Amino acid sequence: MKRLVIACILLLTVTAACIVGCMTVQHAVRDTAAVAVSAREQAQADDLATCVQILQSGQSDWTRRVRLLGAIVRHNELNQIDVLYRRAVQAGQNDDKHELLLQLSELDGMLRQLADMELPTLGNVF
């Protein structure tokens, strides 16, 4: 009986850790996606200076969050998002609106993929 209780406690602990991990990733992705959407709106309005400022603040927030996310998510996805942030900032600083919008679209796609990969679905398990 004691082994069964210990097994159930371990199962509940692992389940709680998984739920907290999923919620952490979803929260980080939602906030980062909001920054990307705001930057895209500024870029489409031809306000590239404001767009670059938004991206730089978003990149610093992302860098702060990566420390925690590194324990939950594979590092190559996190590195790709960081590279996309740097490319978008560079495109904005070069006043290349089309490249900036392209990098923001790729960033949005990577964030959506990251959020979908962390959801506990049968497709992700098997």
C-alpha cells in the first residue's frame, strides 16, 4: 500500500510539473507574440523607428525569459527565435520594411510552433 501511495504522489508531482511547464511556455509565447504583433503594426504604418524600439524591448524580455524556458523547451527553438529577433531588429535599423515584415512573420510562425509543440496532445506524445 505504501508503494502505491508513493507512486501516486510521484505521478501527481510530475503531472503538476508538466502543467506548470505548459502554462509557462504559453504565457511567454503569448507575451512575445503580442510584441511581434505590435511591431508588425508599426512597420506596416511605416514607423520603423518605433518598431525597432518595440523589438529591442521585446528581445530583452525574451532574453530574460529564455533562462527559465531553457529548462522546459529544446534550445534550438529558443535560439532560432533569438536569431529572428536579431534579424528583425537589424532589418528595422536598415530601414528594410519588407525584410522586417518577413522576419516578423517567421518569428510569429516560430512562436506558434513553439506553443503547439508544448501542448500535451497525442500527436506530440507518439
